[in-house]
Amino acid sequence: MNLAFPYRVDGRGRTAEAENDDAHLRDMIEQVLFTVPGERVNRPDFGCGLLQLVFAPNSVELAATLQVLVQGALQQWLGDLLRIDEVQVDSVDATLSVQVRYTALRTQASRIASFTQKVPT
């Protein structure tokens, strides 16, 4: 069973499941991106620190740093499920966008997951 993210209860009163394997992989990528290292008790290294850097001044340097952090964290935590083909981070005005192009190892299907975070001003 692949739990849905964010955690929720379905119409039957049970833990909701991800619709399919693609949705589950996207959910796991989102968890890695938006979990702050130290946030999980039993996995203090889990996450990539994206949210910590969202409050840094938006710049090309921030985007480059995030690209390296995101790719490394995804390879570390999800490397047995997917191959990271490309991570693209764009920093435009007050918006930070992360696009992850990956291949699911089980199906060899290529996918793109996109996430956008508004940087507080």
C-alpha cells in the first residue's frame, strides 16, 4: 500500500492511498523537498533544506545551491526508486520553482514533477 501525501482519511474512513505509482513517487519527491533536516525524529538527516533557503535573498546563487541540494537529497533518499535525470531550479522575482525530471526504475517511465514556492518579501 502506498500512502497518499499529505496524510488524509478517505471516504471509507481509512488511510488514503496514492492513486498510482506515479502519484506515489511524486508525493515522495515532495516530502524530500519540503522536509527540513532534523524535522523527523527517527530520520534526522531526511530532507534537503529547501524551506530553510526559501527565506534567503532570491538570486542566481540561491537557485544554483538549491539545485545541488535537491539533486543530492533525491539521490540519497529515493535513489533506489528513481533515477534523477535533471533538476532545474529557477529564481524569478519572489518565486522559486523546482522541476525534477526523473525515471522510475521499476517501469522505466520518465516523468517531470514541478513545485513552486513563493518567497516571502
